[in-house]
Amino acid sequence: MKYSALQIVKQALRGNKGWTPAWRKAEPKPAYDVIIIGGGGHGLATAYYLASVHGITNVAVIEKGYLGSGNIGRNTTIVRSNYRLTANTQFYEKSMELWRELSHDLNYNVMFSPRGVINLAHSPGQMDAYAERGNQMRLLGLKSELLDRDQVARANPGLDVSGSARFPIEGGLLQPDAGNARHDAVAWGYARGASALGVDIIENTEVTGFLKEGDKIVGVEATRNGAPIEIRSEKTGVAVAGATSKVMATAGITELPIESTVLQAFVSESIKPAIPNVITFGSGHLYVSQSDKGGLVFGGNIDYYNSYAQRGNLPVWEEVTAELIAMYPCFARVRLLRNWGGIMDMSLDGSPIIGPGPLPGMYLDAGWCYGGFKATPASGWCFAHTIANDKAHELNEAFTLERFEDGRSLDEKGAGPTAWYH
Ligand SMILES: Cc1cc2nc3c(=O)[nH]c(=O)nc-3n(C[C@H](O)[C@H](O)[C@H](O)COP(=O)(O)OP(=O)(O)OC[C@H]3O[C@@H](n4cnc5c(N)ncnc54)[C@H](O)[C@@H]3O)c2cc1C
């Protein structure tokens, strides 16, 4: 069913009884051309581009829970491409290109809102670093503007830009065409688009192992409705974010440069429009924006130990809210409405892994750290290309797993091999 203003009128006249489900609830077939494990944003986007760009429609996406139950429905929705390293900047800018047209492409409103992202700077050294990053972005054709304190203050009247602020603001780096999108609409839109092209989306089915012929992966073992099943496929893509090390261990891959940790998100009660952009705090780690319903949506550091639990801990609440109040003292009495946690797949250099392997017949998409939501379109686009052609696209050829063996790490922040810092 095509969504349009006319459709809304037609359905309203029929008492809204004619809407059809956005995607089919598929039963697994014995075999597919491609299996994608993980019905998060990346898995669904991959399936969509396999079908829409490469004409490969005999595809199953296998999801252990319901669509949107992972990080795709848990993130703070920030979409940007303000990176420093060329490989990252070009990859994330491809994502921005896809974001701009995504609602039209999917015929589904993902509420992409390019409201501008400002990274605040709190010292001259930080301003220099942002000038370098902004120049690098401009050299690659992206928009960026270095703002002084007055420009930041004019754009965001609620920020404490006074000299007596806990961490006085010097200025900031603006990416004017970055912003937000509605996270779960992205999952639903890709699911709907993929399903319409023939992809089977199989929910509530957990992959528990791999079928192998020698070293080659030829399908998966899974549990569905409490019963074991097997599904065969020549090509199997793994896109399970925080569960990467668990799922890969069932294929015998027990050493990966990935750590799983919890990241929490926080949402306040609705207030009148107060933050026009997405703001990040440069003296600690905090990012905040305001949802269309009026809630402040914010997050900060990951919890500081490895975990597979989708819930976080109180010390991080304290740290993150203290940072918010340091920037915006005016929010001190706003009430927190809810929070949740998601399991992050933190790579050891802060950059992703998208490529064929590490076993024949297998393809891996992982290592998304804090930034995999914005990557969703480009990740799906590149992973689909990689699976269809058995080799990386030029946009993801730097994101190999082998770079960790060869010493060609893509350490965006120069933070060293500590997953926490990326
Ligand atoms: C609190 C929080 C805030 C964030 N904020 C941002 C942000 O502002 N901007 C940004 O760019 N990124 C952000 N991220 C990161 C981003 O959400 C993730 O990097 C990205 O969503 C990961 O890709 P995904 O959508 O495919 O993951 P997921 O949605 O987690 O998908 C993986 C899926 O695999 C499934 N799965 C796992 N094991 C199995 C199995 N054995 N069998 C079958 N299925 C399995 C899971 O159930 C899950 O649905 C944030 C993340 C969190 C948690």
C-alpha cells in the first residue's frame, strides 16, 4: 500500500479499516540466497538495499525479538558526518546523502530533521581541534562552520555561555545539515520497504549456531517457538550490534576487537521548544536535543564495564544529568520521564567493521560504538554491496577486520585501544 495524503483521506472515509500491516509476518523457508542475522536498523537496511539495488530478493532477516527491540529503537537519534578521518567522513556523508532522500525512497516518514549539530568547545585547544576537523570536512565537500561564543549563544539562548559557567564555552563547530531522525520509524520504514520487495522478516527467532561445510558457513541453526530449526544459505550476514561477540562465538570466532557495554538514553518531560539544534558538550561527554513532542533526549558515556544487559546503572545517570545542568542550568527542575539502556558494540579503534568473512560464506557488520544509528543507511548500502559482490565497496574497504592484525587502525579520536574512549 502506498502511503500518501490521498490514502489518509481514503482510509478516513472507510473508518480507517483498510490499513494493511506494514510488513508481512513471514514463516521461515528451508533456504534463502542470503540470510541476515539481526533485524536492527543495519540488518533491515541491508536487506532493503540487497532487494532494491542488487535485485536479490530471496532474503531472510532473522530477528531474535521484535523489530526495534535493539539499539535501533533505543538511541538518541543523532545523525551527522562531522568526522576527521577521510574514510569515516566519506562513509558517514554517504549516509547523509541517503538520509536526505530516505522518507521519499521508503515512502515512509522517518522524520529526518537537519536542524544542525553543534559541538561545543571549552578551550582554545579544543577550538583548534574543531577548526582542523571543520577544514577537513570542507576539503571533502561537507558543510561546517566554526562558531564563536556569541554565535553559539544566539543560536541557543538557553545555554550558559557566561564566564562563570562550570565549563565556560569558547565556541563550537556547527554541521548545519546534520540533525536527527525518528529511530523506530527507520526500522519500520526499512522493514516495510524490504518486505514489499519480497524479503522475509522472521521475528522471535534466535540464531543459536551456524551450519558449516568444512570452514564454509552454509546457513544457520535457530530456535523458533521453542523448537530448533535450520535454514540454509550460501551467504550469511551478521548484523547483531551488541551481540556480535556472542553470535560469532557460535561460529568458533572467539576473538574480536569488540567490547559490549551498555549505553543509556534519557528523556525528560515535554517542555516548550528550548533547544533548536543538537548540542554536544565538549568538556565531558553529553549530547542533547529536543524531540518533536518536547522531551529533552540526551545521553553521555557508556557504563564503564562490559555487559550484555539492556539496562544501565545509577552513577551514569548522575554523571550525565550533572553535565546537562552544567550546560543548561535552566533545566535543573525539569523532570526525567524515562531512561533505558542498549548494548553497544564498541570497536577498539572507534571505527566500524564491514566486510566479507572472517569465514567463507559469512559477512560481518559490527563495531558501531556510539554512532551506528546515523550509519544505518550507508551501512546497509555498503553491506548489501559487499554481500552481493563478495567484496567491499570503496566506501567500506578501509573498514576491514584485518586492519587490527595489520596495524592499520582508524582511530578517529586518537584515543588508543580503549573501547571506552571512542
Ligand atoms: C542509548 C543509545 C544511544 C545511542 N545514540 C546514538 C545516536 O544518537 N546516534 C547514532 O548514530 N547512534 C547512536 N547509538 C548507536 C546506534 O543505536 C547503534 O550503533 C545501531 O543502532 C546498531 O545497529 P543496529 O540498529 O543494527 O542494532 P540493533 O537494533 O541492536 O540490531 C541488532 C539486532 O540483532 C538482534 N540479535 C542479537 N542476537 C541475535 C541472535 N542470536 N539471533 C537473531 N537476532 C539477534 C537483536 O535482537 C537486535 O534487534 C546509540 C545507542 C544507544 C544504545
